Amino acid sequence: MCLLVFWGSFSLKCGLLLFPRLDLLILSPLLGRKILLFRLVLLLLLESLSVIMIIDFKLTYPSGTATAHLINSFHTPAGAKLAKKQVKTLGKFFSFSFMWGFFQWFYTAGDHCGFSNFPTFGLKAYKNKFYFDFSATYVGVGMICPYIVNVSVLLGGILSWGIMWPLIENKRGDWYPAELETSDIHGLQGYRVFIAIAMILGDGLYNFFKVLTRTLVALLFQLRGRGTRNSLSVSDHPSPKSSKLSYDDQRRTRLFLKDQIPAWFAISGYVAIAAVSTATLPHIFHQLKWYYILVIYIFAPTLAFCNAYGCGLTDWSLASTYGKLAIFTIGAWAGASHGGVIAGLAACGVMMNIVSTASDLTQDFKTGYLTLSSPRSMFVSQVIGTAMGCIISPCVFWLFYKAFDDLGQPGSEYPSPNAVIYRNMAILGVQGFSALPKECLLLCYIFFGTAILINLIKDTLAKRWARFIPLPMAMAIPFYLGPYFAIDMCVGSFILFVWERISKTKADAFGPAVASGLICGEGIWTLPSSILALAGVKPPICMKFLSGGTNNRVDTFLRS
């Protein structure tokens, strides 16, 4: 239950910034169930592909390797002792975060009430989203994320909400009609959304072609190497190269190859589930024709293989970029008059989850390989987890949907920013540039090129200087949402920075535990707060901040 609520709250409150799959899940619980079905499809294929990736090509998969080393370290006497201390630390900060969430609840009786709307830097700064919202989740995320990510998000917030949006707002009546609300997509909101999209696309496409080039070059060398010398066989026959492996690697390889799922079973399962999905998905989304789904299933294995291979080399998953390509491709194919927006979004959810699952699961198999875990046991565990997700995910969605009337709305506690961005990508894909307000296209070109230029500079400079170059993808996130969460994340970074200066050993050992406790505690509090909301129990106090003049007018009104 703790994991269920933690995943639901963290994904909906913080993960919506980073994992747009949940935004697409919010659009439809039925799509969420289908996405979980696609995960099962990839399970069948990747269980066989993992042999090629891990045994034959010996790809690194840095995150999976790091996880395996962490797990293995827990099984040493020193590791077990440290693990107990880490769990104890996590429990302390979990309790603190939970109680802090409980305390804040009492002051949220109305809109824009509570500590999350504290005008830390003044009311003018608060209007432009510059404030510290006392979120333990975002502080914990800031402790986990690299410094450059947090600084990039803050820099993007300053550039957009501190400089650009006030300047563009002064063009009201010239660049866009003066009577439009700031939330109108044809007004100021259009600049916020589409400039962010331009930066995301520029960064995503640059990294897509960079990783794709590295993948193809490395794959070419791998295939040439296999043609000129014997490689480790995936059959039961020993290879001359196997004698050069260490005893541990030979043992891992034997165990990993021992419990493989037959290839015929994987292929048959893929074809069967693809047929079922092709027949049923059009009944959920009428705009998504059966031949769109068929094309996705034809190209998905190739793209999934490329993403898994590239992730093994670079630890970088380009799933969101593949999803954006699906939006524009399927959306333009369907056309605006035939529901291209819905078709593009649904195709994006399908493609992005298939491709991201490829890298995620192969990372898991790499971890299993290094920890001497049975692939067949891992496969069964993944199937069980996927089946549980078919029940848990809609339940979590239903809980949030019923408890929060403004779920997904701009300015709410769970604004789902990526849902807005991806929806407008789909609109742009089917309507063209005519959907943009005045001068917005020029600004999009500028920021698209800027994102590519920043990446070129980052890849050209030496590593010791490149680490100070901001990340365009992270900079683009606050363009729509605002910099308030960036301030929280930078507070988390500052806490970790000071801790590392005091004792780097303790910070490295207990920093993740503290961050996890902060995230989980606030996430768990979401369950009782949702239950209270469903039961009609309202907080007793509204803590709201007003200017002196507004407060005098309110007092005068109340006395009259």
C-alpha cells in the first residue's frame, strides 16, 4: 500500500514534470490499461533480446550495473549494517514528511490557501511563480537530482517567468488580443507552451541523432567483430572466448542462459497480443484506426531495440522523442478532420511506453545478470507486477480523480504540465503553424536552435567545463509550470551540498535515504487526505496572504 500511494502521489505531483506517460494515463484509464498490456508485449520480446544486449554485446547499462552493485553490497557484513542505518534514517524523515503534510492540511480550506502558497519573496514575485512552497517531495527530488539539473530548471524559470513572460505580456493588444486570459492558448499561454515544446524538441532531436549515430556505429563494430572472431555463444555449446571470462562472469552467464524463455514463445506472444490490441484499441479511441496500430507494432520492435541498445551505451533513454515523432506522424496522417489530435496522443502513449519499456526492462535484466538472478523468475515477477498494475493504476487514478476536482487543471496542486504540452504538440501537428500567436513561431525557431547550440557546446567542451553547461530539456520544464518547484529543488541541492562539505561519506551513504523519506512521507499523506476529501471532510483554516491595501479593503467590507 505504501508503494502504491507513493507511486501515485510522486508521479502525479512531481513525476508529471519528468514522466509524461502518467499525463497520458490521466487522459484515459483505459489507455493506461492498454499501455500496461504493451509492457507485457515487450516482456516477451526483450527477454530474448536481453541475451544479445548483455551476453553478446556486453553493454554496460550504467544504472542497472550501479543498482546491482548496490544490491550486492547489502549482502556483505558491512553492507548489511549500513543498510539498517539507512532504513532507520529513511523512517525518521518519512515520519517528519508525513507529519508536515498533515500539519499543512489544516490551512488549506480554500483556493490558494496554505503553506504551498507562501509568498516567500513578496507578492509580486509570487504572481510570477517565484516562491518556496514548502514541498518535502520537491526538496527530496532536489537531493536526488544532479546539481546541474536543479540549476538548469531554476535558470529556465528565471529566463521565462522573470524576463520573457513579463516582456511578452507588455505586448498585449499587439502580439495577441488584449481581452484574452493569460491561460488562453492563443495568448500568453501559447508562448509558454510552444516555446517550451521548441526547446524540448531541439534537445530531444539532437540527442536522438547523437545516440542513434553512436548506436549504429557501435552496432556495426559489434557485428563486424562477431563475424571475424568467435563470440560467446548463446547456445549450450561452449565458446573459446568463454575461457577468458572470470569465474564470476562464467557463473553469471551459465545462470542467465539456463532459464531462458523459448524464442518461439516470445514471438508467438507478441503476435497474439498485437492482434488483440489492434482489434480492441480502435473501440476505445475511434480516431485511432487499426492500421495505425498495426504500423506502430511493425516499427516498435526496431525502435525498442535501438532505444535499449543506445541506453546500454549511454544510459540515456529517448522514449519521449520517439513519442513526439509518433504524435506528429500519426496526427498528420489522421488529419484534423478525422481526430488527429486524439489519434496522435494515443499513438504517442503506445509508442513511448513500448520504447521506454525496452530500456527499462533491459536495465533490470542487467541488474539480474550481475546479481545472479534467474531470468525466468524475473520474467514471471515482471508479469505479476504488470498484472497488478492493471488493477492498481486505475484505482490510483480514480482516487485522485474523485478526491481532487481540479486534477490536471493549470494552477491546481496537480497541474499535469506535460499533458498540456503534449496535447498542444498534437494540435500543432494537425493544424500547423497557424495555431501559434504572433511572433511565437520566430521565438520557437530561436529556442529550438538555442537548445541544439547548447548541446553542441556541451559536447565540444572538455568534461570539466561541460558539466557547468545547463540542460535545455530541464530549462524548458518551468517555461510552462513556473519556477516554484525549482526553488524547492535547489533548496534540496543546497542541503546536500552543505552536507557533503561537512561529511561527504555520510552524505553519499544517507543522502538518498533522507530524500526517499521526504518523498515517501508526503506521498503517503496523500492517501488519508484523499479519503478525507472523498468523505467530505474539509480543512478548518484558510491561510491566505494579501497585500496591505487589499487587507484594509477586506476589513472595511467585513465591518460594513
